[in-house]
Amino acid sequence: MTIDTHPARITLTLTCPDRPGIVHAVTGYFLARGGDIAESQQYGDPDSGRFFMRVEVRLPQGLRSLQELRAEFEPLADSLSMQWTLADTGARTRVAILVSKFDHCLNDLLFRWRSGHLSIDVPVVVSNHRDLQPLVESYGVEFVHLPVTPDTKPAAEAALADLVDDREIELVVLARYMQVLSDDLCRRLAGRAINIHHSFLPSFKGAKPYHQAHARGVKLVGATAHYVTADLDEGPIIEQQVIRVDHATSVEQLTVAGRDAEALALARAVQWHAQGRVLLNGGSTIVLR
């Protein structure tokens, strides 16, 4: 349920066909209403011919509700063929974390959330195993066990979709969730589900990728955070992290470095999404930091 508020600071994100005067129109609109531009980033993509913009605006306290602001902005947005969102900058994104048995990304996200370093709330963690239930509950977060087998997968995904709706989840984070989501669920979560994986793909698939990489003498280890699509591990990339290694790096050290890269790339992607800094541009993203 969206609660209509009178925010002191709002964030506008938009994309539209590029043309002269967009920045002037947007900033002039808020200036005319007593707004003060606190932060602004924009990018015109010469390849797609589209313009992307994110603006944070300070408003006089209690002047207008979000509903009023959205209604007033709509004519300008329509005149420029915008796809746009207008949100309370202080609002926190409701996140459901999906995990299997690896705990490094989950623990990192929960620690950053509890420490106040992520603009999210985590009401629930879902897993197909019970291994991480004690860790989750130590943070005071609800743990939901949804076992998945080939026979139960449709029912498990239906239960997951219901959970997302019932708890008003805005973002689903696959923090090393070792299950492939169906095409239907990927479409349902389009643009609001983020996955993390090691950046060796498409090489070193399957079990023990870091052992395989070590055997080949890799010189870089990294991770990729991307939106989930029906094309496995090929969704629009949000963030990548790379760490250089060498011949003296043991397989254990390589694994630790890789997991550090996964945790950092995922945390950044979640934060940027929650702050409205990630805009889709076809099969890629524009990240307005």
C-alpha cells in the first residue's frame, strides 16, 4: 500500500527521446514550485537517441503530497513522451532476499542494512534450504523455507510470487540463490529482481568455478550484478567488480577474493536500484551516480 505523504525531498527519474530543452523544462518546473535542485545527473545516449535523468529536489515542507506532485508533473511528462517515476527520496525499498547455502552475500546485505548503509528494508529472506535460518533470525528477519524440486518448482514459484505480493516487496535479490527462475516468474519480476554471479561466465560453468579458474591460471577474478531475465545470466548489467590475482594466489584465496567481489558488486547494485539510479536502456543500463 502506497501512503501519500508530503515529502521534504523527492527523486524524479525519467527517460525520453532526446531533444533540446529537457533539463530546462524539468528544473524550471520545480523552480516554479519553490523547489531547490539538490542533485542532478543526466545522460543523452547517442546510440539509442534517448535521454536519461535523475533529479533530487528539496521542497518547502508540507507544500504538496506525492499524489499532487505526480498529477501536476504528468502534463509535462506527456509532452516530452517520458517514462518516469516520482518518489519520496527518504522512502526505503522493501526487499526480499533469496538464498540457498552460500552465506557471504546474504550476511553482507543484512549487515549493511542493519548498519543503515543501504536504503532498503528487509522484511523476509526466502531459501530452498534451512542452513541459513539461524543467521537470518539473528537479525530479527522472517525466514521462509520454500524447498524446490523438479516436481514442486511450479508450486514453490507460485508461493514465492504470492509472498512478493502479500509483503509488498519492491525488489527481489538473488544472493547466490542456486535455482533458475522460470520464464514466467522472470517476466513477472522484470526490472525488480537482481542476481549476482562470478564473472568467469560463460567459462568455468558448473561446480567449483574458482577451482576451475585456478587450474587455468586466471589473472582476474570478479563478479557481475544484473537484472534477472529469462536469458540465464544475461540480463542488463548494473555493476561489476574486479580483483587482480596472480600465480601465487591459492584456490582458497581466489575463492575469498571472488566472494568479496560478489558481495560488493551486489550491495552496490541493490543500493543504486533502491536510490533510483539505475535506468534500463534496452539490453543495458544507465547508472546515474
